[in-house]
Amino acid sequence: MEWVESDGMTAKGVLQLAKTDLVETLSAIVTRICSNHLPLRRHAEVGIAVKTGLVNACRFLLKNPDDIRDETVCRVLFGLPPYWEPPVSRAEPPWPHHQLRAYRWTATIVAYWVRNALEDLHSECIPDRLMPALNRAVRDAIYEFLICKPTFGWRLSRMPRAFLTVMADIAGHLQLPRSVG
């Protein structure tokens, strides 16, 4: 498989960017979508939850795919909600289809961790009817961020890229999560 490589970011750099720029972007999205339901005193919790979800997702995705037990990889890579649609970007670069799939998969995994970190706020303040729009906005923002910061996206998408490469090499036809596209 050919990839448009974009090396140059360390794991520390990924975590730093996630904890600053991406936390700010996602926190603003969550606060905007949930503003009518989230008490002002709870707004600070949004940033904390988003940061927790991002850091945990990044730490998982930054691991060497060979060092992770098979059941853990399957649970995380394939345990995504089946009703989630693929993230979209206003301007996808002219990269190979499999690379865009890897980035969509990465965005979905990160969004899933962020969504899980927001569960307490969801159960206490955010109505279920807002969750599809919130989940979609978070997924799309993460995908856009991965594309706009190619070194970040390249480093973070290592595990989905490795899986897609192995599947192509063995001509496997395992059904990928719907949200991968």
C-alpha cells in the first residue's frame, strides 16, 4: 500500500497538541451544542472531560500495534457504535482512499474515547436527543484536525494503518466498522 507519509511528530508532540489545540476546539463544540442544557457551573468540566478522553485515546493509539493484546485491539478498533457514520471534512486532500479510511478510523476512535469521557455530563445534563449531533460534530472536528495537521494525523493513525496494511496483504475482507467508510 502506498501512503502519503508525514513524519516528524513525536508522541510527546501529539499529546501536547491534543491537550492544547484539540481540547480547545472540541470543548468549544461541546459547549456550543449543549449550551442550553449545561449549567454554567459545569462548563469547566467539559474541558476536563474532553482532555481526559483525548489523552487516553492518544496514549492507546500511540502504542506499538504489535505490543497490544489482540482482544484489546479488536475491542477498541471494532467496538465502535454501529450507527455512527463516517466523519467528513470540507476539504479532503488527494490522498489514497486507504489513508483517508485510516484517518477516519482514527478520528472515530478518538471521538469514541472523548464521548465516553463526557458520559457523566451526558447522564446529568445533556439530553439523549443532542448526542447524535454532538458525536457527529466531535468526529468531524477530529477528522478535520488530523487532515489539517498531517504530522499529527500520520503519527496517531499508526494502528489503523497497520491493520489496513495487514488486511490488504492477506486479502482479508473483514467488515470494517461503518464509521470508517
